[in-house]
Amino acid sequence: MSAFSIPLSGLEASSSSLNVIANNLANLNTDGYKNETMNFGDIFNQMQGTSGNGDPIQTGSGVQVAGTTANFADGTVNSTGVSSNMALQGNGFFVLQNGSATDYTRSGDFTVNSSGQLTTQSGELVMGYPAVNGVVSTSEALAPISVNQSTTIPGVATTSFQMNTNLDSSAGVGGTFSSPITVYDSLGTAQTLTVNYTNTSPNNWSYTVTLPASATGGTGSPTTITSGTLAFNSSGQLTSPSGSITGINVSGLADGAADLNLTWNLADSSGNPTITQQNSASATATANQNGYGVGTLTSYSVLPDGTVQGQFSNDQTLALGQVAVASFANAQGLTQTGSNDYHASFASGAAVVGTAGTAGNGSITGGAVEDSNVDLSTEFSTMIVAQQNYEANAKALTTLNQISQATIQMMS
């Protein structure tokens, strides 16, 4: 009897549904996994005519699998504290390079290979936009993101410095105070300047800026770079010079660096003098300058827009690259390839590659992964329905078998 094919198709459909449910449950703890549901459609056999009022008399032949649907809703963000891990929330996929092929994934449990490149657990390279001197260019071709601990950045020569210093107004004529500050030359070498103050009369001080003789290849006493006088009013505020002292030139450095041309800022950003004369012990509270030495990468973090930001040993922070995010016109059309990876297909359309937080793409949480979005209670309730469906079709098959046996006995 051809009717046997109908419950058999139901058994097969129920079995397929249980397979999908089992796969969801098996991936309950798989980072970035998206739970799936199976969709079914009926099988039309034939139209046997029409009823008296013209309605068609149609006979079905069972059920068939119509497709599977992935639920791309966000999973819970789980903080791991691992710098290479990333959780993508919202639309989009990470872009991976697998040999000559391009894969896409939501699983951000990335690690670092022996070359210092971000990779998946299976070794696929995490792709993004490169950075040159800390500037990311999204117009460049995608490249592997590198967080190599041997990455260094060159030093930058100091061009200005500032010292917040108080000179003791009770110091007698001839009283002195010295305050050192470290600056950097064009090769990133630290050079120590010392500002020496001498009280010449009430409210008046002279100053000299010196450099160790060894810095210019000499010996003996420090070399005087520049000198001048400071004048204060009766309230201890600096009246002369005002603003800054320019043209402090350091030449002939022993390491072969270019000459330093420094400006000594005597006022803060609000215009308030940074050198005062009060009845308090001479002291320099803070000193800062705008240069830095050669730096080596010490750590990195991932910002919400996917920028991988490196922290260097010279206290500088520079972008190492920016993780790419791809979106698709029809994410349901992506082809699964295992290991939480997808391939673009004709149904999905080509990948539109950009960055997190732009063009509808989601944001990235660094040091975290996206958990599976499988809901245990939902899967159990769906499994019960599938089980009952299987049992019902099995009962229908048993009943049809009994009827066929009775029919055969009637004919014998």
C-alpha cells in the first residue's frame, strides 16, 4: 500500500528534528553557536477531482524537510579576561583566513600563534585592517592582526617640557635649588636636563639649564645649555619671563641624535604660572614633557569598534589594527563548514566587510566570548513534541500494517 510512505515520511521527519535538537543540546557550551530549528513542508501527491461546489479534492503524500533556520540572536557575553578573546554582539561575523579560503564565525575564543597573530583554536587567521604608526586605514586590504610581543615603536624627541616648581621665598641670597627632568632625543635615548635656581635678591632668581658633559662626549662639569633670570611679584607670582622660554638648543649629542630644540612652558593650559615663590620649601611637584623612548609591546586590549590597542613599555598606547566584521544580505543562506565556521553562498550573497559599530554591525567586547544561545528548557519542550510526533507516526504505521494484514487474510 502506498499509504505506508506517509507515516514513514513522518518518522523520518521526526528523526531529523530530533537530530537537530540533539545537535543543539550537544553544542550547549560551544562559544558562538547558534541554535537551529527544522522546518517541514507537506508532499502533494495528486488532485482527485473537485467536489460538488467546485472545491479541489487533494491528496497529500506525507511530509518532507523544507529547511533549517538558525537563530542568530545574541548569546550571553561571558568575560574571560583573555586579551585575545572577543564577543560580537549584534549583527555581523568575524572574518577568518583559512589558507586561500575566507571563513566567517561568531565564535571569538581566539588565541595567538607562534608568529604573534590572532587565530582561531583551529589555526585560522583573524583578519582586519592594518595600522601604520598607530593609525588604522580601512581603505587597505584585510591582513592578519598581529599582537607580537616583540613589536616596538620608535622614540619621539622632546620638544617641550614643564615643571611645577615652588622656590622658597625665605631662602637667602645665594640659596640654590636644583630640579632634574628626563627628556628624549630623536633616537629615543633618555637625556637628563637639570634646572638650577639661585636666589640673587628678594623676588629674583637666576637659572641655568645644564646637561651632563658625558651626554655630548665630554668630561667634567655639566654643560650649560641656557641661562636667564626669573622675577616674582610680592604675591610670589612669576612676572618675567611670561608664557615660555624658547630656543633651548641641545647639540652635539654623543649618541648621534639630532639636535634638540626645546621650549620650557612656564604656564599651564589656563595661563597660570607653573613657577611660584612662596614661603615653603623649594620643591618640584610634577614635571612632564612630550617625548618618549623606544617602547616594546607589553599588553593589548580590544575596543568596542574592534580596534586592537597596544600598550607599550614607554607608556604609549597605539592601535595595532582593527578587527573586520562582515555582514550578509541573507545570513540564513550561509553554509556551515564545522568548527563554528560559515562560508558565503549564492543564497547568502557576498560579504559586506566593514568594522564594528558601523553600517548596522554590532559592537565587540574584548576579553570575553559569546556563549551559545541554546535555551535548555526550550530544547527539552521541543524534544517532547518531536518524540510524540515520532510515536504518533509509528502508531499510524502499525495500524496500516494491521489493516494490510487483515486485507490479505480476507483475500486468502
